[in-house]
Amino acid sequence: MADERDLLEGLEDIPDPAAHLAGRPPPRPTAAPAEPSLTRPARARRVASATLAGLTWVLLLTWIAGFRADIGAPRVAIPLALWALLSGLGLLLALTPRARGLPAGVRALQALVAAAPVGFLAAAVAMSGLADGPLSPRSHLKCSAIALGMAALPLALAALVLRRSFLSAPAWRGAAIGALCGLGAVIGVQAHCPYDDLLHITFAHGLPIAAGALLGAAAGALRGRA
């Protein structure tokens, strides 16, 4: 017993290795996010409402600008229907969870970002014809302004509704959704403009796809990550 007491007597002389921590203030509690993440059903309702509002906006501006006279011709109607199908299926792929609730993979998103301009150009080549003469810069600028105006509200709604909702690859998800919003605007301006010159369609009508992809990628990278 004497040997054990001798051993215990020296314990009080051992310095406390954590003594320097005693004077530190306690860590501050983590602040809750200013805007909590929505539940999946609530976000789905918001996405559906935003999609309906965006479609209404494009249709309204197209109606105000006026539909082209030959919109019912197969050469015009079929590309418009194909673009609408691509937009709808693309949004479903980008926003619908896969098995186990996981979002769409990065490869699928990259394919969507490529499919929007490729599908647009393929249909544009099929529907383009010979222009009666060179179009004025004013005609190009007018269609570009109409197309960007049609894309403005869908892009703004997508950025608002889908902020803090991407678990991974927010830039790619934003780019895919932005390009599809731009393709929706292309449908509207193509339903209005009667010029079928390939150069005019590609640059004046197709501008919202490129702008939507770039702005969507920026919005996703800055505010899209959950």
C-alpha cells in the first residue's frame, strides 16, 4: 500500500495539458440559415408554378408580337414541336430525382447542355430556306431582343425557385436548366418571326440558349448549392 501512495502523490505535480483551453470563450453556436431549405413537395409545387408562369410569359409575348402566318405548315410546326418535346423531357430529366432520391448525374446534365443547341441547330437547318435578300441589322437586333425578353422571366424564376436546391454540380445543373429555358424562348420567337434564313435563325433566334446556359451556370455556382 505504501508503494501505491507514493505513486499517487506525484499525480498533482503533473501539469494539465489542456489548461490553456480553460480561458478560451466557448464557441459560438452555428447560426441557422436565413432561409431554410424547402421540403421536396414544396419545391416541386414551386417548380410547377414557375414552369407554368414561364410558359404563359412566352405565349403572351408571342401573341403580342404576332404569330407567323405559316405556323401550321409542317416545315414550321414540326421543328417547334420537337423543340417543345426536347424542352419538356430535358426539364423532367434535370429536375426529377432518380432512384433513392438522387438527382440526375453530371453526364446526363452535360448531355442536356449539348442537346439543347444541337437539337436547335438540327431543326433550324431543316426548316431554313433561302432568304429573299440580306436582312438588315435591325431585323437581327429586333429578334434578338424579343428572344431575350422571352427568356428573361423563365430564367429569373428558375434562379429564384431553384436556389439552394442542388446537392452536387450546381453549375452544370444551372447551365442545363438555363439552356432549356432559352430553348423555350426560341420556340416563341420562331413562332413569331417569318424569316427562315439560317444565319438569322442561328444567331438572332438561338441567342437565348447560349445566354441561358451561361447565366444558369453562374446562378447555379453562386446560389444553387444546397
